[in-house]
Amino acid sequence: MSSPDQLPLALKAQGALREIAFWMERGRAQTHRVKAYRRAADAVAELSDEEFERFRKGGKWQDISGIGPKTAAVIAQVCAGEVPAKLVELRSEARPIAPEGAELRRLLRGDLHTHSDWSDGGSPIEEMMRTAMALGHEYCALTDHSPRLRVANGLSAERLRRQLDVVAELNEQLAPFRILTAIEVDILDDGSLDQRADLLAELDIVVASVHSQLRADSETMTRRMVTAVANPDVDVLGHCTGRLVEGERGVRPESEFDAELVFEACRRFGTAVEINSRPERRDPPGRLIRLAVEMGCLFSIDTDAHAPGQLDWQGYGCARALANGVNAKRIINTWPLDQLLGFTEAAH
């Protein structure tokens, strides 16, 4: 493998642009600002060697669609043999995420809730998974959305089948790292799941989440969630209250449900309660994490990442888990891969 210094300038420029995007995503920059750097990286990637050399000599990077003044400056600085000023700035400003959760974060072997550009994520599967590898994961579940969530470009059965073929090819390239075949499946109004049962049974991980009718009454929501949790295909209950506490999408109150009944179903049927690490979710709230601990539930600490930089957000969830008394042994993504797959396969 070539060292960074031996890479062609075009690859160095792409790498610098994508690393800038990573740090911006990690730091919760506005999406449109981050996308400018990823678009520029994609534009450079599409150039032939001859085209790249012509633009390098002419310096007119902004003549390329998708490259603006700021991203052109990054490319020019790379071509001049410099570390781009924007990258230097972002690296120097980066701070550890939730350092109080660092010890638990080191015990996590993977992430069980992530999205790619196959649904509503912003980056290709390979880029997401190579980033997960770079962060030290041994495995990572690709949980793009199911078909009912059209606003998120949810995967039909046919598209999910095609994605499984892509994952199989990538797993051959990335071994021993493992991309877990998975989905974030919608919990429908009656508690059934928004994907074919035969397909769900084939997957390594199924995260089930409510994305609609979040203001239903407590009895309706409780019945809906318990039905889903009891389904043998479900391994993780995602962001159970659906709340939003900050961010671009505004705020949203918690869904109402009987948490004792839902968590008892999770305990009984071996479904892990997700501690969602997204800063705008912080779901479940602390009181519900403590209740789930008291009731003997299993947990999964996940990022729900929709971009590579967000894969580094697990520290937020780890800090909340520690603050609310979650034992690391009860967090399923601290388990070795064989133990994790044995657990999920036993339920199917």
C-alpha cells in the first residue's frame, strides 16, 4: 500500500476534501456546507489523469462543475504540496467527543445503526464502512430504511436484495472487518414490520423503529411497539421515544407509551434497547435508560450515522449509558462478532 506521500495528487486532493467533510460532520456543521466538500471530491474523482494535470497547470479549478472557491483553494494547496489551511484548522479544533464515555467507547466493537446513500445517508456504503474501520470497529451494520419511508428513499425488497450483493462483494475486500447485513425497518401502525419476513430472517441485524404516527395515544403506541419487539426477526428497538431535542429539524416531544410493558417485552424477547447517540435525539432520555437497566434489558449504543463523520458520535451515547448505570456486559455491540451473531441468529 502506498504511503500518503506517494499517492497521486488527485487522490491526495480527494482525501483532503473528504477529511475536511469528516471533521465538519463530526462537528455538526450544516449539511449543505459539508456537501460542498464531498461534491468537490467527487468532481475530482471523475477527472482523467490528463484532465487533472491540465487543470493543475491552469489553476482554473472553479471551471469544473461542483467546485467552488473554498474547495478550489483546498485542491490548489494540495497541488502545491501543502496541507490545506482548512484541514489544518479543523484538525486543530477537533476535541474528544464526550471524554467521560471514552472508557466504554473503547469496549465497543461496532455500530449497529448506520445509513448510506442507498436511503437517506449522504455517502456510499464503502466510504461509510472504511470510515468505521478507521475508527477501530470490527463490524458495522448497514441499516438503510425500509420502503414505507419514502421521504428517506427506503429500500424495496428488490433494492435490498441488490444491496446485499454489494455488501457481499465489499466484505470480501474489507475482511476481517465485517459489514453486517441489516435494515432499519419501520414499525407499521399495527406493529407489523415494513419488509418481507423472509428477507428480514436472512439479515444479521434488524433495527425496528417508529417513524410515523408518533403522537398516537399511549395504548395504541404500546401495543404497536410490543408487537414489534416480540417479533423474532427484531434485534434492536431504535430511538424508542422518537423525540428531537435540538437541531435543524426542530424539537419534537416523546411518544407516549407504557415503558414498563415495552421494556419487559424487550427483556423477555431478547430485543436490545438502542441508546441513540445522535445529539439531537439523545433517545431514550435518562429516566428511561435507568428503567430499562432496572428491568434487565440489553442495550445497543449506536450512532444512527447518516454521514462518515457522524460515525464518531458513539461517545455521546457511551457517556449517557455510563451516567445511567448501563453495564458494559449488557451492551450487545461490546460482544465479539461470533457472540453477537449467535445471539441474533438464535432469535430468528
